[in-house]
Amino acid sequence: MKIVLIVVGSLVLLIISVFVIGALLPKHHIATRSATFRAKPEQLFALISGPPTWRPDVKRYEVVPNPEGPEMWRETDSHGQTILYEVVERKAPVLLRTRIATPDLPYGGGWTLALHDDGRSTTLRITEDGDVYNPIFRFVSRLIIGHTRSIDTYLTNLANALGQQIEVRD
């Protein structure tokens, strides 16, 4: 019985600690990563602004008609979570700014995807301007997963779609 109380007490203390640490972390973050591709900006822009058929983590994609407003689409990931996105700004082939439009998620924010052509290759720089509202999710996002994980996965999937090896940089 004493061992059970120690185990339960330790678990409760761990959960409280995670919550308190998460509550002390800032809700807002900015994370930036970049990679250089042997491709023209137009080719990269077509991939990043079109259907994400090249992304294995997206299981379903649908354009959401929005005649009075911005371009919108829904993505369903491999865990079954569906998120609505919208285009905030589009300047082909050098800039795409998007944001999460689904309300009531434990996180929110958007990505700015900027492309720079040096004549031989194109560097794609992704900046995430995000917020994590839930303290437990904030703890996990900041201290376990890392704020750049989604960006790193995105850049790696893009490189795989182009049949290239890349180095992801800050």
C-alpha cells in the first residue's frame, strides 16, 4: 500500500510540475529554419502553395470555398486531426504567409515562407510565429518536441519530393 501511495504521489507531483513549468513558459514563440534547394523559386512555390500531395503526414486535403475572403484549405494529418488554414499574403514566387484559422486549438499562429533565388539554387526560409495556449502542451512543445520540429519535417519532406538531400539551418 505504501508503494502505491508513493507511485501515485510521484505521478501527481510530476503532473503538477509539468503544469507549473508550462505556465511559466511564454505563450508566444518565433522559430525560424531554412534550407537550400537545387530548384527554381517557381518550382518550389508551386509545391508549397499547391496541394500537399508530397507530404506523407497529410492524409487528406481539401480546398474550402471562400468567395468573400482569403484562400482557405483543410488538412487532416495521420492522427486524424483536421486543421483549417488561410493565406494571409501571397507574392509568387517569393513569399507565402499562412495562418491557422481553426478556432479553439491549444495552439495557433502562422508561417511565413520566404524564397530567395541566388541564380543557382533557392533558399526557403520558414518562420513560425506561434502561440501555445495550454500550459501542458506548451511544456511538451518547448522542452520535449521543440518549436522547430514541424518546420524540420516540412523541409525534409520537400527535399524528399524533389529527390534532394538538404541541410536544415537556423
